[in-house]
Amino acid sequence: MHGHSCLPSLIGQWNEYVSNCHNDGEPMLGNMKTHFSIVLSVWLIFSCSQNEYYPAKQWRTSTPEGQGLKSDVLQAFSDELASGELGYIDDMLIIRNGYLVFSESYENDYDSLYKATNTAPGQYNYFDTDWHPYYQKGKLHTMQSVSKSITSLLIGIAIDNELISNENELILPYFEKFDLSGMDDRWSKMTLKHVLTMTTGISWDESTIPYTDPNNSCAGMESSSDWIQFVLDQPMTAEPGQIYVYNSGATMLLAYILEQTTGMEVEDYCYQNLFKPLNIEKYYWKRTPKGLADTEGGLYLLPEDLAKIAYLVLHDGIWKNNQIVSKTWINKSVQRHVNTYYPSTRSYRYGYKWWILPYANEENFAIAGLG
């Protein structure tokens, strides 16, 4: 549920269309400082100009042709998404030069789909249509692992506000209230950067075991009564910083650290410092059994508000002349820090909970999650 298995096929299909999409011949996915793509059940495509425009509650709109794009090519791609061949996509938004030029929603019968794949609610309500993909069958859509990327922005804001010294800070001192008996000494070397880059060294497997299997590490955590203690109880298989292993549980450690350093619940800190400046008023965070915000996959947003997060990053953390997140943190977040095992060619890199994807001779950054 938190994985990213359809990411290559979606991007591959999109790349086939973009070369034919522009009236001006300029590709839509290119330099990582000017383009952005996001994949979950919501698909957003961005192309930015240097115009200083920021949306209020709603995006301004334009025809594709008005912004140098071709409607027939966009519609052809939309039709392919609607076919279901690339997975179950719920919404696609395309924004160019600050204009929403294409928006489409796709109907998927999740009640029938869930009954066909699972006869009872799965781990953390994954097969309950009150929770996935929409919250209470409304408009708020699960962000799944995109929640991780937004959590990274919150860590950056906390560092900007001098509530956390920097990403090289050791994390274990924050967890002295927990049972640390029998813990591997290598835990004491773990820093925020190791957590942000998925290089913790913790023994964890949510990539080769299905999320519906209780042996999946993430499923095990989500079925436990204390997610933080569950993560802290895991053994180590490597020194921090040595290897990349996708680990949703480690992101929950960031949630606890944010609460300890800010003195606020994650939801409140996020709203005051990120959502409110961007006029994001509708959202929902799942909670763990201990009441902690689920920062590894529990955020719900409207598609058009998720687009604002992307737009903020494209503009180096600036929103209407206000520096919401420092440019330094944005640059670090979308900079390649580690190679991943995904896909098997190891062509994908990972930043501070942001994916770095190859395209032609350049790199693009993306946030991704499935659910």
C-alpha cells in the first residue's frame, strides 16, 4: 500500500506523450528545478514558467492551447488512464505556467474491487472504502507515502526555526522514555539524515512481502499498539548510512521528534507552518493507537491542494514572497543522496524522502505513493 510499483509504467507512458504534447517543442519533463511529477492514485504534471503567480484557494484555469499544449494529446493520455491499464487512477491534474489546463476524475468501483481481493478489512483499513482511497468517501484523497515527503518539509521548517539543529543530529536521545533495553549499539549512530534517506540500517522488509501479509514490517507496525516502540524494537542489519532500505516505520520516528521539538502535535505544526500559508484548509491525518499523526502514510488532501505543495517546492520554498521552507532545505531534499534498489537497474535515487528520477539526460524529482 505504501509502495511504488506502478511508478515506472506511468512515467514511461507519460514520456511517450510529452514529446508530442507541446506546441513549442519543449518537453514537459526536464530540468529538475522547473518540472515536477507526482504519482499515487492522483497524477499531477507540472511545467513552470518564471511568472510569479501563486494560487489562492483555487487555481486559475486556461485551455491547453492557451499555454502551448495540445488538447488531443492530453486527452489521449487521459483515455489511457481511464482504461485502467496503468492502474487505478482517481484524478489527473496538469498545471502549466500556473494555470490548471487539464483536470479529470476517473470512476473506480472500489467496493467491488476490495470485495474481489479481500473479504475483510485489511491492515489499517486498506480495504475499507471509508478510508481508501478517499476519507469517508468524500473528496479528500489518501496521500499514502507522499505523507513522508511532506513530513520531510516539516523537518526542514523545524530546522529553519532552530527547533532542530540540523539533519546530522542523533535521534536516539529523543526516545529515552521508551524501552531501549537490548538495543543494538548501532542505533546510537543513527541521525536524522539516515532516517530521511532511508539508510537507517534497521532490519525491515516492506518491499518483498505484500502489505496484506502480517510478516511485512510495515503491516506489523500498523497492527501493533505502539508504532514507535515497534520500530525501536527492530534489530539492525547494517551501520547507519551504509545501505538503502525502504522503511515506513522510520518516518514515524520523525513524527515523534517533531512533537518533542516543536511542542505541538504534528497536525497543528503542519497547519500553522505549511498548510495555512498555502490556503490549504481541508485535510485529514490518521492517528496511531497512541494518538501520533501517521506521517508515513496517513495524510489526506484534495488534489488541487497537493498541487500547491509541488508548486511550493518548484519555487524553492517561496510562497507569495514568504520563505515557507528554506531554499537550502529544498535543494537538499531533491538532491540525490543514495541509489535505491528500485527498479532493478538502480536508476532511481533518493533524496530527503523525495525520489530522483532519470529522464533523458537529466533528472526530475517526484513524490510517490500508492493506495
